Amino acid sequence: MSASTKLFFWSLTAGLAGFLFGFDTVVISGADKALQELWPRGEVFHGWVIMSSALWGTVIGAMFGGFPTDKYGRKPTLIIIGLLYFVSAVGSGLATDPWMFAIFRFIGGLGVGASTVAAPTFISEIAPAKDRGKLVALYQFNIVFGILIAFVSNYLFKDFGAEPWRWMVGIEAVPALLYFIMVFFIPESPRWLVTVKGNLSAAIPTLQVMDPQTPTDAQIRQIQADHIKIQQTESIWDKKYRFPLILAFFISFFNQFSGINAFLYYAPRIFEIAGLESSSALLSSIGVGITNLIFTYVGLMLIDKLGRRQLMYIGSVGYIISLSLVSMAFFTGIKGVAVPIFLFMFIASHAVGQGAIIWVFISEIFPNHLRGQGTAFGTSIHWIFAAIIPAMVPWLFKVIGPGAVFAIFAVMMVGQLIFTWKVMPETKGVSLEDLEKKLSVH
């Protein structure tokens, strides 16, 4: 197996945590109305407990995922994540009351949150600078592939058995078990082995694969030179790392204020509000998944060529146009195919821009010794808003209507465009060690 093939396989395997992330996040959309009818506790309970329980687990997983990632290693954390996904899928499918269902969904959320820390961190640390964007973006590609498969799976299981929702959420156990087995065959991050464990000999085989042209002792010296200058008492809250913190906060904040998770969680419901029948709404959701996958691939191919900022510009403009059209359609009462078309434009804008960039960018901007902490901070911000916003959607749709909700998202994307223009740096093709020097205040 060639060096490039090995790197791709390792990145793809770690990225499969993203497939389970995407599947787990969206599979609930197919069970949405069935669960509300089975356990009718009102809009607030349904939104905050049943639908968002996984997201609250994701917040905790993201907040604390940096600890095992930095202390015990990237690989052991990825293994534990696979176990959490498996237990969650089986438990959710067998749940007999809403609280049991919420607990098992919460466990899966822990896996999702931790995966957004451990997987991009691992991939960014084994990837050569010239291919880092593309390889880390495999994680995002797997997320959207998981989203597509979840939509397809929901459609296929919609009439399966007495309670189709159990099959919808339980089938995730199959890919979870496959991922759990595969992750045993990836190496540990050489940067973690050198800087945290001091195990140079264990790092050498992976470094030889990463950069066959550069002697491994030279690669180790570069990693050590960066690490020697670091005080071990440092944290991401030190003044010198304020700029990376600001960047991680705002890219995560704007990611969720685009409305992406709110839409993915309630896609069939939104399509039904737009005038589509239930079966057509599920089919349109599959169209969302296909559009997401195609344009994520486009973003993956362009991220190391055009750079992160250019894709953010493209995505921001696309967001503003598509969200404004969706809002206008709901305000004016337009029904039929118009709203799905506008929403497909929205998904394409997200996939090319924020979708392709967020996990790459957050995993790049923090130094080696604090990457787990920094990535945990950025992903925590992402998931806090990802939990709050979808939880409020059923209530907001009832109180102010979908037109107003999508108008708010459109205005927020004007803010993202300004952030990209005025604040966001380009990280394309720069080594992780050089990025630390560039973004930290010394």
C-alpha cells in the first residue's frame, strides 16, 4: 500500500466517525412526528427533550472531548466514540418511554461531540500541509454522506413493521460496529506521540508515511522545537491565544445561525409546511442529502486550491440569497416546488462554504499541545447553538412562523460575510507549526 493510500485510508477511517455523526443527527427527522404522536407531551417537551437530547449530549461530548483526546490519545478516543454510537443506536431502538429514549440519544450525542474534536484533530496531525484541507474535509464528506444515508434509510423504513421509527434509529448499530472494528487499524497521531508521550520510536513509521522525502529525525526536530518553547502550564485561555479563540467562536456561531441543523432536524416537517405531502417530503429530504453530498465534494476539491476564505465568501453570498428566498416564499404563501428548490440552494451554499471548512479550520488554528483543548472549545460553541436553535424550532414556527425564522438566519449570514472579509485569515497550505506562529501573540 502506497503512502498516499495509507494516509487516505487512515483519514477515511477516522472520518467514518463523521458518517455516524451525520446519520445520528438526521435520522431523528424521520421519527419526529411518530415520536410526538407516541409521547404527546407538548411542543416544548418534544423539542427540548425528545428531539434535542442527542444535541445536549453532543454539547457535553464536545466540551470534554478534548481531555481524553489530549491525555489518552486520538486513537483510544476514536475507539470509545464507536462504542458510544453502538450503545446509543441499540438503546434508542428498544426504548419504551421518552426519558429512556432521550438517555440513549444523549449517549450517542456524547459520541458525536467527541468525534468533532478527536477526528479532525487526528486527521490534521497526520496530513501533509498541502493536502490537509482535503483530508480533514473527508470528515465533513462523511457527515453529509451519513446525512444522505439517514434520509434514504428513513424513507425505506417508513412503512417497516409496527413501529418504523425503531428501525430508523436502531439501524445505526450496523455502521457503528463496522467503524468500531476499523478504527483499531489506524496509527496514533505522531505529533501526540512526540509532544505528549515522548515516544519518538512509535511516531517514526507514521512520519515516514506522512512525508517520505523528509528524514524522520528532521520532522521530529521541527515538532520538538515548537514544543520546547511551550510552557506546560499554558491553556487556550492565555492572552496569546485570544485570536484563535475568537476565530473558533465566530465560525462556530455563524455555522449554526445559518439554520443548518434546524433545517436538517425538521426537513420533512418544513417540506410539509411548504405544501408537500408526507411521502413527497421524505423524498425531498433525500434530494437535500444528495445536494449536500455533491456540493460537499465540490468544496472538498476546492478547499486546498481556492482556500478557506474564498469558499466562505461563496457560501455566505449563497446563504443570503437562498435564505431570503425561502423566507419570502413562506411570507407570501408560495407552495409547491419553489421552496424545495430554494432550500436545495441553501444546502449547496452550506456544503461548499461552512460545511467544507468548519472542522478543517478549527483543527488548524490552535498549536499542537493545545489542539484538543482548542478544538473542544470551537466544537462546544458549535454544539451549544446546535442544541438550542433546533430545540426552539417547533415553538418558533408556531409563534412567529417559518418566514420570520428564515429571515433571521438570512440577516445573520450578512454578519458571517463581514466576519470573513474583516477577520478571517487564510490557512491554506501553511504548516501547523507556522500557523501557530502566525496566529499567536508572542
